Amino acid sequence: MSETPTEAAPPGAIDYIAVEESPRFVELKRRQRSFVFPFAVAFLVWYFAFVLLSSFAPEFMAQPVWGAITVGLLLGLGQFVTTFAITMGYVSYANRKLDPIAEEIRHDLESREGSAA
């Protein structure tokens, strides 16, 4: 199977492939991935540690901490807390680091589209 070269956009149309390969868009993807990938890996490790502890260390998970509250219950609730914390952290990061670049790219595309019409 041979590869065909990417065709340029028709006159007056936006070349979205060129936009995707532009330095600002590449920077946007790099910043987004630099947040998402490490946190996704960390959360998956934390999640699988919880599952493995639940399966292979039931005595540890059943240790009471306070009254009927056990280590397993606290770790399970910690999964929810971690999910919300990562979500709030991502929203904050996106607002500060990603949205300004995305807005800049969007404004540039809208101005190109407006001038082409």
C-alpha cells in the first residue's frame, strides 16, 4: 500500500492538517499530554494496588482504624478522593495552561475563516 501525499486545502479553505502540525498546536498537545499521561499512570498504579491489596492482603485491608472503619474502606474512599482531586487539578491546569493556547488557535482559525468568506 503506497502513501499518497497530503493534498493542500482548496483556495479559501483552512488547511487543518497544517494547523495540527503548527508549533502552537504541537505545544498544546505536548502540554496536555504532559499532564494527562503521568496522572493516568499514577492513578492506574494506585487503583491496581488497591485491587491487589483487596485480593491478596485481606487481613491488612480488614484492619480496623477507628470503630468499624477499616484500612480497606479508607483506601476505597481514597479512590474517589483521588479521582476528584485529579479532575480538579486538570481543570485548573487546563484553565491556566491549555485554554489560552486553544483560544489563540481558535481565534486565528476564526479570523482566517472570516477573511476567506
